[in-house]
Amino acid sequence: MQYHDAISAKDAGKPATVLLSGGMDSSVLLYYVTRKLACKPVYALSFGYGQRHVRELVAARRQVAALGQAVAEHLILDLSVLREIVAGNSALMDNGQPVPELTEIPEAERDQPPTYVPNRNLIMLALAAAFAESRGCHLVFYGAQAHDNYGYWDCNRHFLQRLNTVLGLNRRSPVAVRAPFVETSKCELLRMGLEMGVDFGSTWSCYRGEDAPCRVCPTCVERRMAFHELGMDDPLGPDIN
């Protein structure tokens, strides 16, 4: 049994909140929670936090629309205060340094590349837990994934376990965070998404947030490699993103 199936089987049919960015991982996750786990109701939560690729929120809306009534509510929260908190110290933010090509990032720095936003996932998951608890929902899903070429400290099992230890201190309505794809490759995620009918032409990955994917930033490279591994072209364009 795949890791994501093993840890999620007990959650089937339960109310769930899904963090939805509009990228590949979170879009597959939304389909996984609604269609494979048949969770109900499902709430989708997105954030505008000053990211330079804010167009991903358009993709998030499209994914929710495609699932229709399977998603009970989609809330996009204004977290633009993060722009001031981070103060330009992340290439992912619209007031930060330019997003580098993956090849420009030394191997020794790829475990926490310049696109890392300090404590972003922890902040978003804390807000998601409050959102879920207020709606009588005790599960929060987020799309942490086993990156092939780079990584973040808040996208692994150790982070997940410790976060759930803290959330478990809640005396009345503890919320648990699930990351079913934390050990899943991008290629396997793509394969799963295709099987579930995800429209990857309506997702957005590129960190630079321009009119077309740049092909060279860390997430573009990873996405392109996944499509190539399956012998496919990305629907956003041949050999793109």
C-alpha cells in the first residue's frame, strides 16, 4: 500500500480542510481528498501573501470550480502582512530578490533555497487549524511533497509529527494535519492526478509569476522532469514548466 493511502484510509468520508495554492501538488491533493477519500464537507483555503506568482490563485479558483459542489467553501485569505514581516528576504515574495534558476543554486543550499519563505507553512497551517476547528472539522491537508532537487524543512515527516504533537494539546477539538504526499515524487503525483482527472493546464507552478512559465526556476525544472518521465508534454506548453 502506498504511504498516502496507508495514512489516509482512516480519514475517508470525514470533513476536511485543504490548503490549495493552485499548483500541481495542492490541486492533486484537492482531488485526492474529494474523490478518493470522499471527504465531506471539504473546505479549500488559499492565501494571498505577497507571492510574486499570485496568478496561482486564479488556478486555485479554477480547480475549485471544476469540482463543483464537492467543495463546500473556498476562502482566499489576505496574508499580505507576511510581505512586511519577511521584508524582502525571500525570492518568492514580490519585494524580494529575483528568483534564481535551479542551476544557480549551489547543491549545499538546496535544502533551504532562496525561495524559502520564513515560517510560511507554519503560519498558514496554524490559520488553517483555526479555520477548521471553527467549522467543526478536525482534519487539515496540505501538499508537502518529496522534492527531487531541493527541499524545505517544513515539508517533511519530522515537521508534521511535531506540529501534530502541538495541535494535539487542544483540550476540546484537536485538529490533525495530514500530508499524504510527503514521501511521493512529483512524477507519481502527476500520474495520480491524471488518473483522477486533474486539469494540469489549469494549474500554475512557476515561481516567477510571469505570463508564461520560465522553464528554469526550481519548481519549473521539477515539473518539467515529471512530465518528461511520463513521456508527456506539459499542457502549459511543450517543454515548459
